[in-house]
Amino acid sequence: MPEKPSESNGKVHRKVGLVYDETMCKHDTPDGEAHPERPDRIRVIWDNLQLAGVTQRCVVLGGTKAEDAHLQLVHTKDHVNLVKSSTNKKDYQSDRVASLVNSIYLNGSTSEAAYLAAGSVVEVAEKVAKGELDSGFAIVRPPGHHAEADEAMGFCFFNNVAVAASYLLDERPDLGVKKILVVDWDVHHGNGTQKMFWEDPRVLVFSVHRHEDGGFYPGGDDGSYNMVGEGPGEGFNINVPWEQGRCGDADYLAAWDHILIPVAKEFNPDIILLSAGFDAAIGDPLGGCRVTPYGYSVMLKKLMEFAQGKIVMALEGGYNLDSIAKSSLACVQVLLEDNPIQGSSEAIPFMSTWRVIQAVRKRLCAYWPSLADELPSKLTNQKTPTPIVLTSNSNSEAKDNAHELLDQMSKLNIENHQGDTKVSRSWRSDLSKVDVWYASFGSNMWKPRFLCYIQGGQVEGMTKPCVGSMDKSPPKGITWGTYPNRLFFGRESTNVWGKGGVAFTNPLTNPNDQTHMCLYRITLEQFNDVLFQENGLNVDFASPIFGLTALQLVEKNGSTPLEAALAPWYGNVVCLGREGDVPILTMTCTLSVIEKFASGEVPLSPPAKAYANTLIRGLVEGGIFSEEEAEAYIDNAASKPLYINGASRF
Ligand code: X5A
Ligand code: ZN
């Protein structure tokens, strides 16, 4: 019988196991050369979990060594003996030919670490299957999913997850585990796991990976979507092979929503083993993809709906220390059913993603009927928005961006991402019941221009039309206000106005500053559609960028960075106060971008004529200023330097 969830602070928590054993850090390159699969990988994950205070809320286990008999459920005796006796690369090489030395290094501790990695995953899997733990995370190295029956490769020696799966099925019938779902979200194809369960219908192996038609490691055809298993295992192997790098949350979640989740419903696993590599993470030096901690947390959360949440995570790859630490924490928080992480999916999938998803569904629908339906063309025809990039293309800046992004992402919370259009209608109906004042200080001060965001269309000066909101009803009220924030202009160009700076306001207030703003009373649904359009995104989103939780946060904190990957530009919603019961919200850049403007790292830039004229028109037609006054106001804002000293922080 599973134990009751433990309780602390009156809150019911799930029992989550964590394995960490410093001994696994001893596996290292023989001569100390740098290698991405390095000891610090598991250290930083562990340290970050401790720092966040989650380890004391988990059941912490030391490593356990695997038994030879269990390793031999999936590996040959020769392979087990070879790893066992290997003490250095030479031994290893002299025993086996060069083909074995396939992205592998060894030292005197490799064998011990490999035994611990496999044994620890077995240990957690057993405890979860028994119900002693609800779920667990084995923070192990060396990784496992490339290791084949008779071959170490891709930094892997024993296939940790495969050993655990076979152990449950073959050695522990008493635990009642009959069907196992293996989910492999490491950026590389789980070739070893695929081969080990190729003909086994008890183990459904799902791997999503960068493939590039066999050009990406481990390469060849193995990772193709045509590899569906054979014999009784036919249909029980699913590959989602990305055609390119750069895939992010939107692409992975699309694979979840349209392949993995429907199949998991049909398969109905007794337990899930997760080959949790974090090398598809943003910033990873090997993966080249861009999954955020938020993305990982949503993927995991969606898996929690199956097998009563019995999930065993085993670390595979992941080579950016910062990314793997943050992603791991986000996942453990999901396992703990902690404070919901907030966020929303920022982008839409690549066209190639839909191509791959459709190919996979077609190839596998004979085995999984829920994959047979046509995907709505509404989804697959979405155009990927032009990426919003900071002015400089230098690498260091790109890295900074990723950094900032990670920081913001890890603060966000889950709730908002919903998978399909059915739910998408429901966020719209919820948010259509809430009113906000949208305070504009830029071109939206001119009413006809703002109405383009609501009703669609294009007015003088704009280089292209807007689609408008899904709810085209006009604002319920219009008023003006003056706020102690600094108006300034920056950024080199925009896709609506062309070259020249656009308006921002400093979220930090200063009594000497004044920004005049036109307030439109609209629904929160419409506010989201304004945000989508302001940031160059498609309005047909499955989830809001700024939902009810975000509204609460912004009212409490004064400002809140939005889901970051979205936009460094208008990625910050600021609450300026209330008008009656209704919060006044504006959108501007985040504080870190403000700091860059203030330091000169990102240049200020005066507005182009057409854009400035639109603002002036707004101010004049709104009755705020005469034409001359309005011009002077804009000129002043465009020419003064930006200081942040003496400002008060929201
Ligand atoms: C576990 C893992 C990657 C191997 C890459 C070899 N292996 N170039 O991420
Ligand atoms: Zn990998």
C-alpha cells in the first residue's frame, strides 16, 4: 500500500526522493582535460536544490551500486565485465577496438560511478513502484541512454533507465508494474533504450531529439520516426526527430500535446521513467535548442497526470551548468507540487515542427488511434514571428540575454500553459470578464492607432496592418493621466514603424519625471491581444501572456516581467495604480533593459518622424497639449539622457 503523502505546514506534499552521491563526481577525464560531461554537472544541480531549500523537503538517498545480474538484464556479460574492470582508457581500448571509444573517457573511478548511476536509478524506481516514494530524481552521472547492450558510447556506460525498467518488469513482478513509459527528452536520440526494448510492448519508448536527418549525434537512421519497433513491440517506439536546432518550449509542448500525451492516455502506463537530459535547454553548448526551465516544468507537469504521478527522473545529458541547475529545480518543484510556476509559452512552433509532428502522427496512427485525426490547419499554418532581438548581435550579448531569460523564467509559474484550442477559448472567456485600464504613452495615445490593435487595420505611418483583438468591441472608456515616470525613446527599429526609436517609460518613478498617458478601459483578454501584437506575436495563442495570476502579482509588486523569451522590449507590465476598482496597467521594458539603456550599453534612439507625429497627434487630439507643447514634450524626452539614480523602485 502506498503511504500517505507527508504533511508539513498544513500543506500536503508528495514524497519525492532525490539521489545524490558525491562519489559519482570522481568519474573524470584521465588527464584532467576539459570535457562537457564533467563532475560539476551533478554538483551544481544538488547545490542549487539545497540553496532553494527543497532538499530537506525530499527523501534524500545516497547512491546504490547496481548488481551485475540487473545490469545483465539489458547488457551483455562481456560489456558489464569490461566496464567493471576498466581502470583507464588504455585498458578499455586494449580490450576492445577503437569503435568502442565512441565519445567515452574513463578513469579509475568510472566503473564505480557507472555502477552507482545505474543502481541509483534502480533504487528510486523500486521505491516509487512500491509506493514508498511518490516520485524521484536520480541525479546521476555518467548518463545512460546511449549505452547499448554491448557498447558504451556518447558518455554513457550502462543504460541506467533501461536497467531500471527491466528490473521492475523482470525481477519484481510483485510490484505490479506491467507497462512502463520511457520519456527521453535529452536533446540526443536515446538509441540504447530504443534498441533494448525494440520488440518489447511492455515498454513504450518515446524520444524527442535533434536529428537533422541523421546529421546530429548519435546520427544515422535510428532516431527517425520510421523506427517504430518490431514484432510484438511494433508501435511501441516513438521518435520525434527535429529537423533543426533552436527548438524551444513551443516545439516541445506541441510534441507533447499532439503526440506524447494522447499516446500516454491510450497506453496508460503504471510508471514513467524519464530520461531527463537537460541539453535541449537554452544555453546548452551541445544541444543548440532553447527549452526553458518553465518549459521543462510544463512538460513534466503534463506527465504527472499519468501513472498517479509515479515518475522517476534520471539525469542524462545537459552541459550548461546554469541551465541544468535551474531546470532541475523547476522539475523538482513540480514533483513536490510546489507553488505553481507561472509563465506561458512565448513562441509558436517552427513550421518544421508541425511537419515532423504530422509525419510522426501519420506513421503511428495505426497503433494509436488518437493520432489519426487531422491537426487543425489553424495550428499548423501559424507563422513563426520574427524574433525580437536586442540591437547587438554579439555573442556575449546573446549569452546575457539567455541568462536574463533563465532568471526570469525560473521565477514564473506554470498554470498558464494550456495545450489546445478548447482551453484557449476558456482563457479568453475568463479574461473577458475582467476589466483593466491600459495606459499608453506611445503611438497608442492616438486613438485611431490604438483601435488597430482592437479592431484591426492600419493607419497613417504604420508600415503594416494589425490583425486586432479576437474581441473587437471598442474600449469602454478613455481618460488621461500623468505619472512620475520618465518617457524615453530607444531601440533601432520596429516592424510596425520601421527605423527609429520607440517609446518606453521607466518603471522606476521619480517626482521630477512626467509621462502623459492615454488610458483605455478594455478587457484583460484584449489587453493580452495588445501585448501579443505589441511584441510581434500571433494573437491566436493557446494561453494568455498575462493572466489572472500575473494580474495579482503586478498589483502586489507594482511590476512584473512577463514570460521572458517573449520580448525584452515590451516584456514588463507595470501597475500604475487604480482607477476606481480597475487596475491601470502599462507595458514597457524590464528593469534590466532600463539599466542597459541607462549605462549606454543599449543606445537611446530618437523616434522617426512618422512615429513622433503619431504621438503628437494623440496628445493634441486628446486635449493634453497644443501642437507646439506636444512637440516640445517629445523632443525633450528624445534628447535627455536617461538616469536611474534617485528613482524609487516599484
Ligand atoms: C548523454 C549525452 C551526448 C554525447 C554527444 C557526443 N550524450 N558528441 O547527452
Ligand atoms: Zn544528450
